[in-house]
Amino acid sequence: MAAISILQAGPLTSVQDLGRARRRREGIAVGGALDPLAARLTNLLVGNEEGSALLEITLGGLRLRFEDDRTVAWSGATLSARLGEGEIPAGRPAVVRAGEELEFGQASAGCRAWLAISGGIDVPLVLNSRSTDLRTGFGGYVGRALRDGDQISLGSASPPGPRSPRLADWSATAEWTQTAVTAPVLRVVRGSEWDEFVREAQSSLLRESFTVSAKADRMGVRLEGPILKRANDWELPSEAVAPGTLQVAHDGQPILLLGDCQTIGGYPKIAHVITVDLPRAAQLRPGVTVRFQEITLAEATALFLERERSLQLFRVGLSLRGE
Amino acid sequence: MEIVALGDAALIVRVGESLGEVLTTLQKLEAADLPGVTEVAPAFASVAVFLRSPEELAQCAAVIPSILGRRARATNKTRAPRLLEVPVCYEPEFALDLEQVSQHCGLAPQEVVKRHAAARYRVRCVGFTPGFPYLSGLPAALATPRRGTPRTAVPAGSVAIGGGQTGIYSLPSPGGWNIIGKTPLRLFDVNREPPALFAPGDQVRFVAISAEKFAQWQQ
């Protein structure tokens, strides 16, 4: 079985797919690629199913060698992906030949990137997903982040032709593939405890900026900024939270939850980042400032539907190319 | 009953703190098999409904009240709650905070253990870490506030009291509850189906065991 060799794993590289649904009642996080669109898109670019397993790279620094010819595509943070003398731009399929090395530089902006390889990463399904649950230590590649020297099996895929060009002469839209923007604005809808916050807290959330603290991981991002006060201090019975939930801890500072978040939580939920802005949320790294903009649920729905329509057109485009 | 949005692709159906109401709601929502619903999951006083797309949210919120208004079908599917007996060693090597609980409650350590093991509990919810059961039914006299400084590493299997609840750490994790014993049972194992030992609604009873018995269990 063909494999890739991890020559240098970087700070945190893990195997992910679209996550582990239907297990919340057991307290199991959904997990998966923190930018599910990037996972779907890069998989489509290399001819995989959208839910195939791929690598999630944190802050760059990954170097890997291929045993056989594969098509690859990546997207996400602003970083360089060097292949031989050239570079592979985000969102553009490229052919890697047997024995070649692919090397990701340090991210100059953003936090995470996703690398899809034709055939997908071949790790066992655990609870119906190939995602690594890093907190609990199962799934993915033996339940952990990749290390230098790991050999990771790939699924079978029809190899790129011997005369396939190194780089495709087209790429997916930058809006989807280059998600690390300067001064990100994340759109939110109101949370169930929005009304429990004092008016100043509501306006601070939407007018001021927040800095991503050092407490940032796949579970969530702790933000620092104006104190968001509640009008009361009722204890809330713990209830469901989800990726995108913006909850406010007792110290008045918001925590933006990401894919590996717990299934339930007792902090008040002031707002939620909308589904189409989760890719940008996945790019927040310590030190970056972020703002929030309120939109209605109807607008969030319209944005989602528009994105899915564009993605459908993109799929059709790929099939018409016969790639 | 109140239905609130959880972001743009999920709903929370709040039904109050009765466990029976939560379980009935869960069962009705599952049985309804609503289009676009990917998952239904219970919490303490609510059931969350997760959707494939924000498009389904309004429609789903609109039909839920009538689904919940239906009389629960008393079928064989409404199984009686399971009773799980959980062996616990309350001896000092595992009962790291028994002394503090005893002092806070003004009860001798043996009395704390006796009362903890005599009570009947129900699993309200599974969360915090995979497989961690939050149990209701702790005798009021045993309620003890969480530790001021949480431990950075609590061993899996630790039985603990946090405020008016009791629970069992399913995996090694940080935690602020007062540890009064340890069970040799594995609460979470991905190689088992289902991986979590406990499910919401289960009845639980703790059975005190000796340190020798604990060691035998582990073999």
C-alpha cells in the first residue's frame, strides 16, 4: 500500500475528515476539519469524495515525501507549499511524482491549512469517522497528531498521467481557499442569552475588537476585549453548544468554540458565528484582532444557500473538465 | 416549552429540568425522523436538534411543537431504565477529597461514603469528556462546592461531587470536583459499542468495594 512519509510534522498536523456526527449524546465532539469547506473543496480538486480524510496543518512546517504519483491540493492559511523548484498556489491541483517532497513554510497569516491527496488518507474508521479526536486520543492516525518519521497509508486512486502538467492552469476561488484575511470580521446571529447581557455588552460585542489570546486550540479560542456583563447571574443548566458558539465565561470574556468543542456547556451564549464564516474562524491565531457583525438568521441562511449553489456549480465544472 | 436557535443550523428545545420530560422529548423527536435533522442530543433541561442546513431551521422549529404535543406512544420501545451497579473503592488512596467533603458536610468520612452508596441516582446527561455521566440524586447533605483550584489531572474512574451533583470522570482530564472514590469500570472505550457505558436515563447505584476487590476488578 502506497504511503507518505512525514519528514517533519510541524507543530500540529492531524488526520481529519468532516467529523464524527451522531455521537454527541455520548459526549463525543464532532471534530473534523475546522474548515469543512476547505476539506470538501480540496478533496474535490484531487478527485476524492468530499468527506475523504486529509491532513490539517497548523501554522505550517510540514514536510512530507510521496511514494507514488499523486494529485494534491491545499487551502487555508497564507503559507508557501514548495514542490521541487516551484510552488503550489492554494486551491490549485498539482501533480507530485514518486519520491518528491512537498514542504509547507511557516504561515505568515492565519492558523491552519488543509492538504488533500488523491486517494485520501487511509486510516481506519472509528465511530464512523477518520478524524483524530486529539483530546480523547482516538481516530485518525493511531489517535494522535503526526510525528516526524510516521508513514501514513493512502487510499488507492488512479494516478495522474505521465504527461499531466505539474500544475493545473486553473484554481478554485481565492474567497474559499485563502481564508486568512487581515482584520477578520465574523458575522454572527444572536445567541439564546443575548437579551441577558446589558446593552453596553451587546454594543461592545458588535462595535469593538477582540484579541485572540494564547488560549487557542481546536476546541476554541479565548478572546480578550471589553468585559461583557450580564444583567443577572442566574446559573444556566448546561445545554448544547456547537462550533461557532460565542459563549461568555464568568470573567466576561468571550470564548469562540471550534470543531473539537465540548458537546454541552453552561456559559451564556451571546452569539454564534454563522456557518459560512467558520472557515475564517478556523484561521484565528493568538495576537490577531477580530470583530463581529450581526446579521439575521434569514441572511445567514441566504449566504449558506448561495455558497452551496456556488459549490454545486464548482462540482459541475470539475466534472465537465473530466477531472 | 421554548425553542431557541443554536446558531444557524441547530435548535435547542427547552423543556424544563424534569428528566422524564427530557427523555420523552428526545424519544418523540427521534421517532419523528424530521427531514434535514442530522442528530438529536439531550442535555439537562433541553434537547438539541442539529440540522444539515440553515435552510431547514425555520421549518423544523415550526413543526416541533405539534410533534411534542402528540401523546407519547406507550410502546415496547419505551424500555424501562437500566439499573447499573457501579463498584467504587472509597478508600483513602482513591478518595483524595473525602476529608474535605466530610468537613464541609459535617459528617464523618464513613457516613459520607455510606450515604453516597445508599442513594439511587439517574444519569441526567453525558458530556464534559466522552462518557462522563452527570448524576442527579445526590443526598442534599453531601453537596459540596467545587474545589477552588481545579486539579490539572484527575484519574479516569474517579467518583466525585461537584455542588449538588455527583459524577464519574470517564477519562484522565483536568477537573474541579471533589474526589471521594474510584471505580474500576471503564466508562469510555472506543472499541466497544456503544463506547460510553452510561446513557441518559440510566439508574445508577454505587457499591462500596475494598482496595483488594478493586485490584481484582482491574485484572
